[in-house]
Amino acid sequence: MARQDELIGRGGREARPCEDGSPWAVVLAGGEGVRLRPLVRRVCGDERPKQFVPLLGPRTLLGQTLDRVGLTIPPERTVVVGLESHGRYLAREFAERSAPHLLEQPTDRGTAAAILFAAQWIEARDPCATVVFCPSDHFISEEVEFMDRVTEVAGFVERQPEWMVLLGAEATEPETEYGWIEPGGSVGAAGDELVYRIRRFQEKPSNEVAERLFTKGCLWNTFVFVARASVVLAAGRECVPGMADRLARLSSFWGTEHDRWAIRQAYALAPTANFSRAILEACSQPLAVVKMPGLTWCDLGSPGRVLKTMAGRGIAVPWHAAAIA
């Protein structure tokens, strides 16, 4: 496995600069999955984060995410962002597979830090990199079609690199636990789908607001997005300058004997921030969304949603009977 000391320049596998425009992937795997702990405790007998649990089949949610990403993006162009405290789970995850690059954060400072950390690392190695950012705890049934859409969106970003483009799931109900995206006018196309400017975000709306968003044809925010690493970093400098500045200083230490110390120092005093609220909803960078018609997407954020997804897709796993007993 490409561990963090390899990533920062001491004899590790260095990815060559991108010459053909093929994208990178960043898989966010640093969450604690607090709301799913009661179910995880029944499944695994402990309180490990949900991304390390085989909830919907023989592979963990992280493993399923990496398999899905790997349909079009190879491990040498994939970065997993985790936490040092999850080291034993990460080691087990990568024991029997081609390992992606691994960035281990000393502590959890929210999704903004994880995304900026990965963007900083990739941009230092590939200044023109287009990057696909993916959570590690989602269910997507039509994986080939999903990654085809991701590839098309990456092509749009290659052609128009100023944009950050999110993938929006077609809503099937007025869900109050999801974030929503209201599309505006069209700004281009990614394959057969139009790319729409984002008019506004709505995070976990009330029942009344969710009904209105659903009726208007708004989209669920999957938090899968594609952007140039440099554009993500520019948005970070604009919206969370304190955090962005601390992470930017790491470039002076990569490949030196002080790299681990520098990472710990950067995280020790960095603020905690949510990427959606602190950056996406506040930045001046142009934001767009592409709809994923006909694709089944679910954020496995609660025990009820896991069981509902299993029932709706006819998924049977060994732990199910025990978990609901």
C-alpha cells in the first residue's frame, strides 16, 4: 500500500504528470458514521466507521466505492483521504487489492480540510489535474452508467476548467435529510446531459420546503463533484483562508524529514469546516450541476435508510436478520 511517507516523496510511487487529460479520483473516507453506530455494532460487534463495514454485500462501503471508481480511474490516480485513528481498518481494506495513494489526517477537521488536503497533494504533482471527489458511504446501483457520467463531466471540466460541476441525483421523494440543488440555466453539455448553473443549495429542508423542491424538479446533492485541483484550492483560499493557508504550507515540507510534523502542525490549529456550507455555498467560483437520470443513488446515513435501500433493491445480507431481531 502507498502509505503517507511514500506519498510525500520518500521512495513512494510517484504518479507522472497528466499528459492525456485523464482524471484523478479522491475518495473521502475520514468520517466517523455516528448515526449508523447502532447498526454497525450489531453487524460487527464494534463501533468502526460505516465505510469499513460490509453493509450491502461482501465488500465494505469503501471497497465498493473504490471498485466503482476503478471502473475508469486506476489506483495510481486515486487518493483515499482517511484518519490516522482508522489505520487498522485502512490496512485491512488494502491488504488484498491494488492500493491507491493514502493520505492520513492526524485529526478530523471536516470535509473542507480533507478535500483541500487532497487537492493540494494532487496539484503539486499534476498542476492541470481534473479531480473527481467521491464520498465513500453511498449506494449507487448502476455503477457503469454512473462512471460513464463522471467521465463525461470530467470532459466538460477539461474543456471549461473554471467550473466546479456536481452530480445531482433525480429525486424520488421530498427527502428532508438530503441536501438539494436548484438548477438554473444551461451552460453546456456533458455527453447527452445538459450542464446547468446552480441557482441555489438547500440543506436538509423542512417538509414544506422539501415538497416544493421536489415539485420543482430540484435534485438531490450527491456531493460527488468534478473540478480542477487548482480551482478547488482557489475556492478554499477565498472561503476558508486560514485553513487553506495552513495546508498550502505543506508543499514546502513534502519529501523532507519534517513532513509528518508539518502535517500535524497544519491540522492542530486548523478550523473545522464543512465543504458544502463553507465553500460551495459561499464561493464566487462558477458552480454547475449535471442530472443523473435513471440512476439509483442513496446516502447511507442512517439505519433506516440502509434497511429501506435493502428492501427496495432486494438485497439480502447475512447480518440482516440479526440486526432487526
